[in-house]
Amino acid sequence: MKLIDKLVKNKTDDFKIQFARYLIVGGIAFLFDFLTLFFFTEIIILHYLISNILGFIVGLVINYSLSISWVFNKRTLGSKSAEFTVFAIIGIIGLALNELFLWIFTDAFGVYYLISKLIATLLVLIWNFVSRRFILFTK
């Protein structure tokens, strides 16, 4: 029960707990990102790389909101708008990597775009967490 309390309730600077929380938050954000990608590609009939950008925007807002309220305890920047800007810049670099991997796996290797999205997301996950934790949420 103590581990559950640590993971869910208490504010913490513990790297492992923050990473576990980030995986949960990232999973929630990814679900919305993934569903947005699917919706705009399959229903609206946009190119999958354009749909991926739209999904990224949805996921970014969810990830930021949950990260500042639950994952990270300390904040480096005093201004929320500056913080979100840096959070978004890190995310945009992650998006560029995600788009590159998505394109490589889908167009170069012929992998179905939704499977490519899963692989690309896993590859970019570490970049996003480590960058955000050490640039934005460590004093």
C-alpha cells in the first residue's frame, strides 16, 4: 500500500516514481494522440503525417496538464507561458523524431502506419521524459 501511495498520492522528486507517473501520463496522452491520428487519417482522409501532427497537439496539451499537476514536483521557470513554450519545444523536437521514424517505418519498410506510430512513440519516449525532467522540472 505504501508503494501505491508513493506512486499515486504524494509529491515526489524520486526519479523512478516520476518516470512511472510519466509512463502513465504518456500512455493517456498517447491514447488521445493515437486516436486523433486514426480519426484524421481514416475518417477525414488526411495523410498520416499530417494527422500525426494533429494528434501530437492533442497529446501535448494533455501531457503538459497532467505532468505539471501530477508527475513533476519542482519547476525551473517561474512563468507558466515560458514553461509551456519550452515544454512544447522539447515536444516539437520529439515530434520531428516521431515523424521521421513514422515515415521511415511506414514508407521505407512498409509497416502499417499505426504500428509505426507505436514504435516511433517508444523510441521518442525517453527523449521527452529526460529532457523535460532535467530542463524544466529540476532545481
